[in-house]
Amino acid sequence: MTTTRDPLPVHKSSGPTCGSCRQGCAVDLVRCTRCGLPETYETIEFDAQGVCNICRQNEFKKEQVDWAARGNEFAALVEQYRGKHDYDCIIPYSGGKDSTFTLYHMVKEYKVKPLVVQFNHGFMRPNLLKNNERTFKALGVDVLSFTPNWRVVRRVMLEALIRKGDFCWHCHTGIFSYPMHVSIKFNVPFIVWGEPSSEYTAYYDYRDNEIEEVDETRFNRFINLGITAEDMAGMIKKDFDFDPRDLAPYTYPPMRDLKRIKCRSVCLGSFIPWDARKQSELITKELGWQGDQVEGMPWSAWPYEKIECYMQGVRDYIKFLKRGYSRTSQMTALDLRNKRTTKDQADLLVRDFEGRKPPSLKLFLDYLSITEEQFHEIVLATVVPPHKPDFATIGDAPQTWDYDHWYREKQPLK
Amino acid sequence: MTVFVGIVDLDMSNLRSVANAVSAVGYDSRIVRKPQELEGVSHLILPGVGSFGVAMAHMRAQELYEPIRAFAAAGKPVLGICLGMQLLSSSGDEGGPSDGLGLVAGRVVRIDPAKVPAIPHVGWNEVRIKRDHPVFAKVKTGVDFYFVHSFNFGCERAEDLLGVAGYGDVDVTAIVGKGSVLGFQFHPEKSQANGLRLLENFCDWDGRC
């Protein structure tokens, strides 16, 4: 695998622009004067200077959070749970940069014995699997991996796409609920996640100066898209034959069960200032962790970002169609906030790479047994105004090196 | 400390919501209707809906008056909720003057209707915490709790007044506490996350301040 060249996507026409991107977008969007995130971004607000709340809360993170005190608080928390159960903590793990760093940091800095818990969303990439094996063996940890029923995954992906324009419901609910079930089953009441959501949205604002508890409130606030597993069961039962227990991995366990074991579930990034780029460099150096090409992104700018899922390109493409921005904008926004790039360089990357149709879309349509026309119709119903997608001007993103390794579905969804 | 919560039934209260809330925060409970049922109870909750005088009469008829006082005197945690908080007082006017449990010095009198928009004081209201207490851990001052009441607990000793809520021109007593005894005028079991946090903290509390 190489990530040395960044092939440019195919452009269809210059089309109308929205200031930053060249194509696919039919209206101008108001954007943060600092990071460039648009008004369609989740939880965004702009102040009198036109600077967004995500930028402002990150200023607070850098300048006003007492990270030394937070570090002490975390050390005390680790000691509170150390040696009392079969494992000192659970580390939910995808193998991406954040969970790999979290696992590395907990093992090396805090010398804990963790149980690594992995929820397999169904789209793990070859490079990720190699990274995982290398990391687990290098760190010497126990790993529990769970893969949910693919037939059910296909159906709930379709339902979530239709209702919310976001097919990742099974992945996000599973990732955040399954480790909680494991916590109860294995009686390991301390769970350490990686990146806090305050890094990129304002559902939890750094300026509140509180620890972001990864609990049912957070789960219901934005993880599950407002659809509980029970809701989902009701939504699909009219045309889909399943056992109600098939949705158990997506339910949040009862509060009572978590309280009984005195469960505490927090993000490491609430206690140390999160820096994805630096942390990626560290795990690359210490664990031989490798980045990857990601559809619709420039391949050399952020090779560490979102390497864990081969449907990432589709997710980002849908985001662009719905909201007029995508992963490249999010990454340039982070770099602008951290003063690691200039507005001109950021605009260039967004213009050249954002909003291209990924090759994986074809696979995705087969998973859901829908046509591209049906896909457009579904996504159009969930567009966030004032953005309007312009399908006619959208070009194609290049294939990544491992495209041919990705699962092809031959059976229709039923 | 093995936590087992007793919920006092004076034959007039809605106990289910309190029992459900205790269960939600991870603890087991038992309904206490007679003195023998206090056996094995580590934490006692006195819920309350109804009238002061009737509640005290029931408590005496059920022979729970002295056992509850003895429970508190042993330093075990006691929590009064709404009318249950008012019963902790020296006396109350509702339904004619009656003596209370006398665990927190003070008198319960009707809120002066001339000073408030309406009686009862019902709905969500901000509670300003005036003194620190182990049961307030991770609960901020100024957050909302759910109230329904017409009478107000006037503390005799300023140090027993732990929290207030502004209503019209009155600062109603929202929290009282003395030693291992605590009272909430609001309903923690109906007050969402902050209420459940208080109940959990109460169950985790050993009664010492």
C-alpha cells in the first residue's frame, strides 16, 4: 500500500460554487470566518465576529481548562478501579487513531490491564486488521470482538438512511452500547473511551468545563439519532422477519444495572488535551500503526483519519449531499483551529477533494438493494437547508488500493 | 456498608415512584409499614403526599414515631421528601397544629399567599445550595428540581437550612439537614438526572457530614 500520491478526483464541470467547494453545491453557505465550517454543521452557532462555537470552545480547551487538575482527577479514577475486578478497565476499540492511542496510553502510562472490546461494524479494512493484530500483540492485551448479524445490519442501515439520512445507526449505537453490556457481564465498571465529542461538536461544550460522561444521556442526545433499538424494531417489523433479540446489541443497558456495578464511562480526552495529529505520530512510531487512503479525502494530508471503515467514503459523501461539506472541510477546520494550515491551502483542498462520489457507493447500493436514483431520492429528503445538492456537477473520487478487497453482496435484502 | 433502603408507608403516599427511582440508581428497597420492617434497613426515606396532621397521626398509629427517631439517633441516613421533609420538623400547622418528628428544629406553616403568584408552588424551580453536603456531590447550585407544596419549612437554626428556591417574594426552604437527617421539599424522584443523582448520593452516604 502506498499513500505517496494524491490523485485528483474527476471533475465534471465547474458548476455553481459556494465559496469554498467547486462543485456539487447550489447555494452559498454562511461559514465560520476562522475554520470555514458552514451553517449546516451540527450544533454550530456563530458569534458577532462570525467565529463558530466549535472554534470558541477549542480556545477554551487550550487556554482555560486546568489540564494538570484533570490529569490528577483521572489518575485518581484509575486507582479507584485498579485491581478490583478481572480487568482494570474496558477500552472500546475500533483500531482507528483515537482508540489505538487510548489503548497505548492506558497500557504504557497507567500500566492497566484492560479488556479491549471491539464492535465489528462489518466494514473493517485490511490495513486496519493488520494494525489491530500488531497493536494487540505489541501491547499484550486481551481482546473481545463482537460482530452483529449482517442481515439485520443491512435492514437497519436502510431504515436509518431513509429516516435520518445516516446509515451508520447500527455502528454508532453498537459501538457505544455493546461495551456497556460487556461492562455488566464481565463486571468491569470502568470504561475509557478516546476522543471527547467536544473536539468537533457542541453537544458537550468545553466551556461548560465538565467531564463528558459517556452515558445513556449522551447516547440518546446524539449517538442514536433519536432512534432507540425498540423504535427500530417497530420501524422494520412491517416488512422484515427478525427475532427481537437481534436488536439487543443496540440497546443501552438499564441504568440500574450500570449503577449497581458503579460504572463510570469517560473519555481520555476529557483529562488530557486531545491532539489527533500528534497522537497519530506517536502510535505510528511506537506501534508501527499505519494510516490509509480514504475515499473522497486527499491521501497524504491526513492519512491517519477515519481509516477503520470502507463505507467511510459513502458516509462522507452523504454528509456532503445533505449539508454541503464533508470530511475534508472538517479536517481543514481542525488544522485551521490549530494553526497548522492557511485558509488558502484549506480552500484548495476542499475545492479539489470534497464531495466526490466514492466508488464504494456501488457496493453500498447493493447492500441496501436500492438504485442510485432511489438513493438520491432518499438523501434529498434529509437535506439540511439552505444547502441544496447539485447532483449534475458531482465528479468521481478515485479508488483506494484495497477497493477490490471489500465485501460484495450478491443477495437481495429481504 | 450494605445499602438497603426502607421507604416508609404512612398509608397515604405515592411510594412507587420513589421505589422506582431507588431501583434505577442501583439499590434495593423495602416498604416499611411497621417497626419490624426496619430490620436490616440502612437508609430510610420518608416520602410524602398529603397533610401533615394526618401523616403524623398515621405514623403514631403504626408505631413508627419512636423507631424512626431512634433510627436517626443511631446516625443512620434519613431522607424526607416533600411532606416527608416537613414531618422532620418540630411542628406543623396543616390540618391543625401537630408535633413533627423533631429531628430538624423548625415549624411548617402555610406559604403567605400575598407574597407569591399562586399556591401551591408547583413546577420546576431553581434550588440555590447554601451549604455543602456529601449528598450534593456533582449537583450544581442553581439547577432545577420539581416542587409541589403549599406549606413551607421555617428552620429555627440557620445552619440547618441547606438550600432555598425563590418563589415570588419568598425564599422557600428547599433542603434541610442536620446530622444524618436530610430533607428535600422538591421531589428528587421526579426531577430527572439531578434528582436521581441526589438519590444515588443519599444511598451512597454513610450519614456523616
